[in-house]
Amino acid sequence: MKYTLMAELCCPTCKADLALVSAQEVRGEVESGGLTCGGCGMEYPIVGFVPRFVLPENYANNFGFQWNTFRRTQLDSHTGLPISRERFFASTGWLPSALVGKVLLDVGCGAGRFVEIALSTGARVVALDYSAAADACWQNFGFHPGLDVVQGDIYHLPFRADTFDCIYCLGVLQHTPDVRRAFLSLPEVLRPGGRLTVDVYPRSIQNILWPKYWLRPVTRCIPEAQLFNVVRVLVEYLLPMSLRIGRIPLAGRKLRYFLPIANHEPDFPLSLAQVKEWALLDTYDMLSPAHDHPQSARALRRWFCDGGLKEIEIFRKGHLIGRGAKPVQECRA
């Protein structure tokens, strides 16, 4: 944790100022210590360079396991392909040149696939995750001069109001218990004139055909390591079949979804080894979440309005994407 992050942090419980205590420093970063609230007296540890505002065990444990197991799988620097870069800019609509010097919040950073892209623009990034995925993000990009990583709760953000120039939350909201409430926590910490982008799984009648929705009531109850062993067997036996199906002209891209594994061969120019690695990651991602709540375009637009955002855009590009801006406050005479 950088000392400069203190200017943006506050107690997630009462929003009072925090004091840094017993700080141990490595290479100019706070490796360990604590944060004490001057209002309610709550204490929050700093462990492994990451301030921790949540308990170690929570509903997102599966994501902590997932991103520490596949820490580099989806990084563009690992694949050699601009997969995350293209999704980031297509979703946000932001220009790289416009992000230079801006302060961005990545909500649900995982291992940091989009953190890598945001940092490459010259922006400063605060990466937040509820799970131990925060550690995977730190391992990938720790000591980057533009990065701070925080483990915190989207419902109780440990940041001061009007802090960030831009906020993005990609692939996350549908995995929270109350999606609307999670969304509405974000505008408060966005600066006037700042921009917000989120995406969610789209609600569709076709979802009832997806194996993940009728398997997950069982699979999400299996301990993380055991479920991963199940996934390894599924991928070993079903991926070759899915690859053959996916190569069928016209219909193959759709038919592959009837098998309970992920197959990205038709989507990205990955090597066969990478296709298998992504299959392991995304099949686990499909079967493990405690929560998965697809949303409609109407609901997403309503949330942007409820959050007081303007310049709202809602559109479908794989995921259902929403964009908006926080109005600039007018000065009154």
C-alpha cells in the first residue's frame, strides 16, 4: 500500500478518517501494519501490502481460489493477444489518451486482467476485490508506481466520496447477492463529471438451456479444491467433443453451449494449450459462484437513473453493458 492511498481511504463502517499504525515498509510500500478508525474505533489490518476491510472467509471464496490458481491466464501479457484490451475499451468507450493521469477504480479486479490495461494508459489504478483475488492482483502488478490493491466490500466501500475520475466493474455485479445495491454503491465515490462503466450477464429465456444454471445448485456447494478436480475431469473428457462441435459450420458456435464446459476456440485465436487453460478457468467460473443474477436492460437503465447518472448508454456486446456520467455540480450564486 502506498502512503498516498491514505488520502482516499476512509472507514467503510462510519466514513471517518483512518490512521496508519505500526507500519512496516518495503521498497516504499506499506507491507504490514494497521488502519484505525478515528470515529468508531474499528481496526483493519494491512497484510501483504494490501489493506483488508473484510473477513478472510466470505461468499467470494471461490473467486479467491480461482484467481490465485489462474493468476496469469487472462492477462494479455500472458496470452500475447489483446483480448482484455479490446474488451476494456469496447466496454468503457474510453480513449487511452484520455486516461493519462486519471484515478481509476477497478471494482472486482480479480487477478488484474483489466488493471494491466488501465495501467498501460498512464492512469493511476486502485484495484478492489472482495476475495483473496486481491493477492493475485498484487502478485501480478505489485510495486507498480500507479497501483494500489485493496480487499474490500462493494456494499461498504472504504473510499471517500467523490474520489475517482472513472470506475469500471466488469464481470462482477451479477455475482453479488443484491446486484442493484452493489451498483448503487459506486456513484457515491465517483467524482462529478466522472464516468462509470459496468457490465452484467443479460437476462434471457435462453438461460434455462445453459447447463451451468441447472448444475450450479449442486456444484456451488462443493469445496473449491474438490470442485476444481471435478472440472479437470470434465474438461479432459468433454473439451475434445466441444472442439469438434464448435467447428461445425454455422451451428457449432451455439451447440457447444449444451456441454457443461467453456470452449473459447471459436472466440479467440488461442493456442490449443491456451484453449484448455481457459476451459479449466471458465468452467470453474461457471460452476462455482454462490450468486449469479442476470439482469435486463430496463433494470440496468433504471439503476443508472436511480444513481443520478446522466449520458446513459445501455447496449449488448456479449455482456449487457451500461455507461454513464456523474453530473457536474452547478455553482449557485
